[in-house]
Amino acid sequence: MGRRCDTWALRVRKHDGVNLRKRIPRTRLNDRPSAHLWLHRGKAHTWGKELSESGSFEVEKRIEQAWSFLSEPRNLARCLPGFLSFEQKSETHSIWKIKIELPSVSRVIQFAAHIDKMEFPAHALIILEGISDKASGFVEVNLKPIDSKTQVSFVLSLKGEGVMAPLVNALISKVVPKVTKEFVENVKNALSTGEL
């Protein structure tokens, strides 16, 4: 019985991860605590978890110069791949429209962006809330002076919400690494050349 249960669990691990807990009756796994552990802590269990990627680089700018550019949400939005438009609503709120290339389909998503933290000259946190889709996330920026240079670090995080969260997260997980990499490169180029 235990061996058959183990085979079933392994087969489910290769699945896309949607509704895993419903696919395996608890009674079949009572003698398999490791399977319970995997279901709750494994990568496929993405309910309520952000899917985050980070990146960093050094730029030949003093920290005050880098901060002047990076503390403007408009500049961050325009560096995102697929950027379509930016609308300033208030000093701390704006609307970002982005075209995201998902596997086999592209989708235009609108985010309400809110400045949560703006700590001169080293840290900024912008919270993103989906307007057109049930998704949320954040963009975090950290700066560190290194002689006459500045080290710039980013974290980009997104997650799906609501009943479609497992499906949305499965799609997001395929694009977040690529989007983050391109975003970091765009910011680096904009800072280095002074053009956007």
C-alpha cells in the first residue's frame, strides 16, 4: 500500500501543480508524512505566495544621481518590457499599462502603482495592484554607494489572486524571470546613457 501511494505522489509531482491537495486523499497519505510536507512546501503550492526574481548591477554614477532617476515611478514603469503607458494620478499613485507576453498569448495588464516607501537615497518600494486582472506585486529598489559608483539591486514580485490564482501563478512563473532580466538591463542602459 505504501509503495503504491509513493508512486502516485511522484506522478502528481510531474503535473502542473493545480489543486494538488484535492488529487490525493489524506487517508492514502497518512503513512507518508514526507508527501504531506511536499504538498505544503513544494514549488507547486503557490496559493498566496509571490513569485519573485532579483537582479543587480553597478553603474558609473554617484548614488544621488542614480536615486534621482530611480525614485521616479515613471522611469521604472518605462523600463519594464512591454511598457505601453504611464498615467500620474497623484504624488504617490499612478497607473501602469504593460503588455505581458505569456506562453502562446500576449495580454495587456493595468496596475495601480502606489509608492509605499521612498527613503532617500537608498531604498524605494512600489506596490502594484492589478486593475484589469486579479494580480498584485511590488518593485523594490536598493542602492549602495561603492566609491564613485553605485550598486543597484531590484526585486520584482507578482502573484495571482482569487479562484484563478493557481493558473495565473503557473503562467507568471514562466515570465517573471525573463521580465526581470530585461527590466534590469533596461534600467542599467538608461542610467548609463542618460536616455530612456
